[in-house]
Amino acid sequence: MSHPQVPEPLFSPEELSRLLGEKNTPTPEQSAIISSPLAPRLVIAGAGSGKTATMADRVVWLVANGWVRPEEVLGVTFTRKAAGELATRIRAKLAALQRVAAQDTRHDVFPAGLLSSDALEPKVSTYHSFASGIVSDYGLRLGVERDVVLLGGAQAWQLASEVVEAFDGDYSHFKAAKSTLVKAVIQLAGECAEHLQEPADVEAWLLARLAEFEERPYLAGAKKNAPQAASELAAMLRTRASVADMVGRYAAAKKSRGALDFGDLVALAARVSREIPIAADMERQRYKVVLLDEFQDTSYAQLVLFSRLFGEGHAVTAVGDPNQSIYGFRGASAGQLFHFVREFPVRVDGDDGPGRFVPAPTSYLTTAWRNGRAILSAANIMSEALGRAEAQKAVAGSAPAVTAAAGATPAGTMPAGTAAAAANVPPLQPSPFAVDGRVVLGRFGTDLDEAAALAEDIMKYRVTDFEREADGTPVPPALAVLCRRRAQMETIRREFEARGIAYEIVGLGGLLDTPEIVDLVATLRVLADPGRSDSLMRLLAGARWRIGPADLMAFRDWSSQLARRRGRPANAATPEDGPADASDEAVIESDLTDGASLVEALDWLPREDWTSSHGRSLTEPARDRLGRLSTELRQLRGYLGDDLTTLLGEVERAMLLDIEVAARPGTSIHQARRNLDAFQDAAAGFLRTSHRVDILAFLAWLEAAAAEENGLEAPPSDINREAVQLLTVHASKGLEWDVVFVPGLNAGAFPSSKDSRWSSGAAALPWPLRGDRSDLPQWDTDQPDQKGWLDAEKDFKSAVQVHGEGEERRLAYVAYTRAKHVLWVSSAAWVGSRAGRAEMSPFLAELEQLAGPGSAPAEGMETCAMVHPASVDEASLPEKSPLTTETEVAGWPYDPLEGPVDARTGERLRVVPGRRLAMESAAARVRAALEPFVPEDSVPVLEPASDNESGPRLRGNAAGWAREAALLLERRSRRASGQDVHLPGHISASTLVDLGEDPAGVVGRLRRPVPREPGMSARKGTAFHAWVEEYFGAAGMLDLGEAPGSDDHIDAAYDLDTMVATFEASEWADRSPAFVEVPVETRVGDVVVRGRIDAVFQDADGRWDLVDWKTGRRPSAAQLRAKSVQLAAYRLAWARLKGVAVEDVRAAFFYVADNQVVRPHDLGSAEELEQIVAAALDVGVP
């Protein structure tokens, strides 16, 4: 084989590891990969097999032996988190190598230039960031300007919505909501980009298929009318063609605005690689070695991009695991991993010079460093079944033929060796240090029993010491519940609430199901859309307002009466004048949503003596609560034109959600606010990608998030050991926990029976047009009549189900391999109100062999798996669901301080003690404490209405005046008393700066916050920070599982060219940060100060350098002293986080507009920062 001319290696991987003082030397498998020639190679790396360490070791080995310089190495992975981890490992190992080289007295062992000040670092990027760079560097040759606007998810959604609204074609056959159509347009546009197809070609292909179908008789040689199924198939093709037409118009709209979305960026980069030869020449000269991580998750466009740039024998190493290919719905294909050996061949030289190309070699990493032995046994059962399925494909030898028409490239047989290679992937082996681990198998009667058993075991495991620090201190265990569907989370969450178990729901999708976010979103819908009576009902019947059924019926009557009044002629009698007309009643009863808006009725409450035609009227407490809610909503509508995050903050405060979550027993304020803060982050991400505030677009985007089962989850940046994490299996990839629970392993649920074939919906790109079509089942439409098409479609559906089970099995493999010590898997026979009994999933049934008498535990293990003591034998399961055989009775609305009652048993669901007595006692103490501050002759504060309240009371405006008067008197009393100030539990670093300058003003704003809309300078700063993240490769492609719209976005409207040019000429442009946009927090006196450091660099001597980018002008000396408090706080937080002395941490401002680096030399100490807080606490508000 032909390889680049390189010197003989100076060190073996084992020698280099010992030289660097590493504890563990590479395994033989790792060593072979690390020291492999500079040629293409595929590495199959199983879950937890040390792939990141191996890639980092290869880079250092290549540099140490003088084969490449550090800057000639390119590493590419999917997520910012993964890119940061790889870059950190490489940087740390190179720094260790430089230290060893500096101590070498001969100076002839290590390559020249290793210690040079000009030595750069390897480029580690995300796939999306790399594609962006290619388009930026070479796109002008294709007519793409460098300043093209990149649409974020929110902007893309809004633009697609406009296209759908303006569509003048026929889509009456599309039987779904507008939001579903918008989602279909965005999905098909993305898939067209991923598979390098033009929307016009897709539309033409679909119309050609439609014409072929309609010109055929239903049954060849016979006269027979076509059934409904034939009409539905034609309508499906017609609908899909209409959607493809909309996608073409969406593309035209983007072009007219000079904009691209993320899919366009990758497709353009692939086009550059195909059409601009100089791009490949330049990139190969720049990067001698390329490492492609998670290659099994790449799309066809990404395969084209890298194969055209770095194919034909370039030193490319692709690392991936076919058993972890779980993102097929995003364009990835498990089979594509094995196409690498064909697309990146090795050149073989003959006697007469360079000769032919042969497939690249394949290496394997099979030692699992994460999982216990029992857990590994469970994972290998999943992977072995996948191998058998691939072996069957290899025997079959080919996929069904695909009809070629209208530009479709015929798909041939499956590439030689693809299925066989997948079938020959060896199983994972335990490491020499592996613990035994434990697998727990459970089969329960109902999903309630399953959730209760899971919660009880969590109570046990969270106090179990699985690992200890070096000094013997126990490490709190990390626990997670992985669900196939988000719908499972609610039952489990309720059991956690009942037992006081701290939990965190990860990802936007699951977040939308939490009670506080449900109420928050319901309020947003009521504010933005008067027709959302359903959302108002959520608020009225909820824990805060607790409007009872009788009052709700009366309120419905009033809403209906308003609707009738609005629909009558102006001279007709009003509803109050007489009984309702029978025809009116029929209209109202038939459609209460469109005709009668509860939201409108809330703004026009009836007179106190009003009675409906049904004899119903509102009680006094209900009228009072409805009036207060109406006033609250009216005030909140005034914020609809403000910044989205401001609106959310006002809604949160008005609904008292911040106080409600803070009052949760046994939970810290930080933990209690986690869901609210996460939702605020999601909204901020939406806002960054939108030119204008559009609350309706935001709500539509949230509906898409709620509808998606996999696609909008965001993996957490860190494992949370303070709470049990609930997330989907898709979102868990790349993470690990000590204990992992996988409930809901029922047939039809996991594996899912959801129909995923392209012909069943309106959004997916037809599989014959996909770049990976040879790896997918196909619908054989080469039939003589329509019946043949329908029969072939049924066969296609069956083939897709088999294919889908493989996808689901890989998902189970991912779930099982997340566990280090305990894997807890279970199933329930009866789920919710479903009529039929759920069978056990094969993914659970296959594990029973580990617990049976014939199981073969590894040496030294007592058993591979254990059956949960609460499990029920199949023979003992009831024939009918216990959840539906009894009449359910429950009090409603229930007391929110005591918790709901089990409808089956009548017992309170909350296991921890109720809070009513404690809350009433606390309220009484608060009232008693406030009495001295309210003069005797003042008007008393009116308490909220209660169901049993009686006696005379102020009503309407008078009640509001009384409350305001009492508050004003209380404020005067508090002023006179000079009451102490209380700061919140946490403040931002900028607030700490303000406290040093104007403590009285800050405290006043904290007491009565006034929303401030971000000015142009703030938005410009945000845009510049986003650009810097992109420059350093930190803002990569849409993270797998990340919500569209949460990506960083650069708004071209801010004209950043000058600042960008200044930055690129500065000292920071050539440095590689260790961390970008890293959040920190530290305690300063009585508060916790939180902030986000823009960039953290590590010097060659190991010291840290913190930098804060400033887009404004350099302030005066006095102002700079005040601003330096921010750097002081960051320095203190970073020193504590890393366990180093404060003196080993430097900090600087970089004022981009002035191109000046400012390093204050008198940064405050911890004591000086505490004095700022203490001084603020002593300030009284006049």
C-alpha cells in the first residue's frame, strides 16, 4: 500500500504513555490504532470502549514522532460538548508532551518545533461548524456571499409558516393542522438538503409516480372499481407533491432574503466539495490527518463532503459504532458507517507505480471500560441479535429493486460486504477493572405498580455508595430513568413527587409536561389567542384558582350567552331579556370553542344577580377569583410587545410560580427552579434566532416540540448527582450513570410499532431518492395494476417493520450501555386506560436467560441478573385491567397542599406528609409579624376568597382600592421602621458590579423589578459572542437531540464586520480556548454569584487565563475599577472550581472596538467581594 513518507517512529504508544506518566497504557487494540499508518481506517468502537482517549493518544503519538504538526490535525465530532472533551484531552496530552520535551537535555529526541512559540493546536470542530467554514471560504465561487444570513430554528419556522399561509395551490387533501403542515415543510426541506435533492425534482418524481398509478387499471385484465385504498394512495402522492412544491417556495423565500438554514449549509458544503477542486487541494494541504467521530450518525451530504475533500487515500480515521446508530429519522444510516471503506479507499502501489484503490482496513475497540459484567451481558444480547439480522441480510444478498424514473438514480444491490461487515462486529468484553454490576428484571401488573417499584428502589439506590474518592469519601450516585416515550414520564414523576424525590426532566419535550411549565404555557396561549378556552380551563381548574365544577358550568353558560348575543342582530333582544332560543342552544352546545370563548367571557363577567337559562349562577368566591384572574391577564397583555424573556418573567411572577416552586419541601431553591430556568433558556434560544418577537410562532414551535418524540430533546451538559434525571433514550446517548432505569419495555411501545415508512405520511423524502437507499427497504412499484401497487405497499410496510425493529434494538443497546453498576429494566401488563394487555417486549424477554437456571455468569459472579421481588408471573396477571374494572371516584378540585387522591383506593397519593397545617401555621405567623407595621385605622388587607367565606365584603373596584391602600400603608410603615434589606439567594455577576456602584438602586430594582428591553448594544454584543463561539468551533451543528432554534445565531443586521476584523487580528485569534461560554457560580457572603465566562485559556505553565469580550468602548479608570468586580468574581469562582490558588488565575477584558486588552491588577479578593454584599444588606430603601 502507498503511504506518505514519514520517519521511523521514535516511540511506541506504550513507551510514549509511560514517558508521559500515564497510569494506564494502551491496550493492544488501542495501540494498533494509535500507531497505524497515515492511511484511511475505519474504527468500530463499542459503547464505553475508550474511543476519545484513543483518538487523543493517536494525535499525540503522531506529533511526538514527527509525522505531523499539531495544526495539521483536524478532529470533527457532532456536539459542542464532545468537541470540547476531545479538544481538552488533546490539549492536556500535548501540554504534557511539551513539558517532557522541555526536560530533554539532548534536544534531539523530539521533533523540532515542538517547543516553538509558533506551535499551534489541532483544529477540533463540529460537523456543522466545519461545513460552515467550507462555505465561508469557498462559497463565493458558487455565488454564496460571506455575509449570508443563517436562519435559526425560530426564523425557519416563521418563514415556513409564511410560505404555507401564502400557498395558493391545492392542499385540501392534507388532513392535518397548519402547524403539522409547517412541520412537514421544514422536515422535507431538511431531508432534501441531507440527501442533496432539489425540491423540484422531488415534486416531479412524486407526480410521475402519481401519473403511473392513475393510468393503470385497478386489476389488469378485469373491470373492477378501485377501492378506497387506491384513492387514499393517490391522495398521499398528491399531498406529498404539494408539500414538495411548498418546500420549493420555502427555498425561494430563503434565497430572496439572502438566507440559509442549517441543512442548506451542509448541502452547499457538499456542493463545494464536488464542484470546486481547489477546495480539496487546500484542505488536504491544511490537514494531513483527519479524525471523524460518531461517523455512524453522519448524513449522506456529510459523507459526500468529507469523501470528496479527503478521499482517495488521505489519512482519514472514522470512528463509530453501528450498534449506536439511532438517528435514522435525521438522515443517518447504520449501513453508512460501512460505506466508509468504499468511499475512503487505500491506494495500492504496483511495480509500475501508483495503482488501484482497495477498501480501507477496519479495526475494533472491544473493551468496555464503563459497564459492569452483568450489564455488559445484557448489552451483548442486544448486539448479537443485531448481528444475526445483518447476517441474514448478507445471505439474502440484495435489497428489492427500485423503480428509476424522473431523475431517480437506480439503487443497485446492497454494497458488497456491507451487511457481512455489520454482522461480524465482535461483542464487547469487560475490562480487567470491571465490577460485577447488577441487572434487575421486573414485570408488573400495571404501570402504576411499575412506577411505584421504581421509585422505591431509587430511594434505596440513592443512598448506596457505589464509588468513593481517593480519600474514602463516598461519591453521590448518579441515577437516571430512560423512557422510550415522554408520555411515560408523568406517572413516574408523580411517584417522585409523592416521595419527595428530587428529579430533573431533561429536554424541552419532557419539560413541557411538568406542572409549572404546563401552567406557564397555558397562560401564554390565553394571552395570545382568545380562542384557547382549553388553556383557560387548565388555569381555572388548577391548584391556584380551583374553580369548582358547578361554577365552571355556570361560567360556560355565560360564555354561551355572550356568543349568542354577539351573533344576534343589533335590534334583537339580549339574552338577559328572555330565555334562550332552542336553535341557539343547539348551536352553542355543538361548538363551544369557535362560537363561545371562555377567554372573552372572562373579560366581561356577568352582573352579580345573573342566572343562566339553565338556572346556574356564579358563587361569590368564584366571581372574585375570576375577576382577579381577568385583571391579572389584562395586565400581562401589556407585555405582549416586549421581549419574550421579559414576558415570561412577568407571567412567572404574576402567577406566583417562582414562589410556588420555592416552597416545595426538601428541595433547594436552585433545584426547585430548574424547570423554570430551563424553559427560560429555551425561550432565549428561540429569541436569539428570531428578528422579531412573535408569541404565536413561539407557541407553534412549542407544539412541534411536544409532538416530537425524539427530535427536540437536549442532552444535559453534565450528569446531575443531586437529582434523578428523567429523559428519553435518544437524549441519553453519550452519557453514563451509576444506576439506569428503563421502564415500559412492552411490545408495541419499546420496540415501537410506529409506522415509519415514507409512504405513510407527508413529510419524509421518498426513500428511492435518499443517498442511502441501498440500505433501506423499498416499495416495488413495478407492477401491472393498482392492486399490485397496493399489495407491494403492504409488503413494503412489513419490511419496514422488520427494519424498524433493528433501529429499536439499537436504541435498547444504547439504553443498556448507559449503566455502570445497576441496570433496572421492566414491563407492565396494563398501561393507563388501554383495553388490551401489553405483552412483554422481546428486549426484556431475551434478558430472562440471564436470570434463569441456565445462565452462565462470568467468573466470580454469583448471578447475571435478578428478578425484582415485586414482579408478577404471567400466569398471575389479571385478565382485565385493574385500572378500568372499578369505578373511579375522586374529589375535585383536590387540595393542592395535600395532594391528589388515588381514584381506585381513595387514599392520598402523597407519601410525604401534607403541607396544609404547616402552611396555615406559617401564614398565621406572617400575619402576626406584619400587624405592628399596619396602623389600626388603616384598611385591612383583604384575603383571597375561599369556598366557605361569608359576611359582608368589598366588591369590584372598591376591593381593589382597599388592597392598594393597605399596600401603600404597609410601605409607609416599612419605610419608617428602616427594615433590613434581603437579597435573593443568587445574583448575577453584573448585579454584583452594580451593588458595588449603587447598592440602594440595585436593592430597589430587586424589590420592584422593572423589565428593560435589550438595547441595540446588548443585541450587538450577543451577536458578537455568538460569532466568537462559531470561530472557536464551539457553536457547532444542531446537537443530536437539541431543540431547533436553540443554536447560536449571528444576526447580519448588526454589521459585525469591523469587530470581526479586529478580533481576527488580535492575539486571541491564534489561541485555542480550553472552554467557551462556561457557566460558573460561587458563594460570596450571603448570596451565590452566577455568571458565564466568555473564554478560558490555559497557558503552557498550567495557569488559567479568563477573558471577557466587551463590544463597547473602554471605560474611564474609575468605571474600570468598578467593572473589574466582574472579573474578580469570575477569578474567584474559577479558582474554587479548579481547586487552584487565586494567584494562578489571570483575568482580562478585551475591548474589541478599541482593540485593547485590559488586565486590572487590583482585582478584589474574596473578602472584598463579601464586603460589597454586606454593605448592600445594610442599605435601606428610602
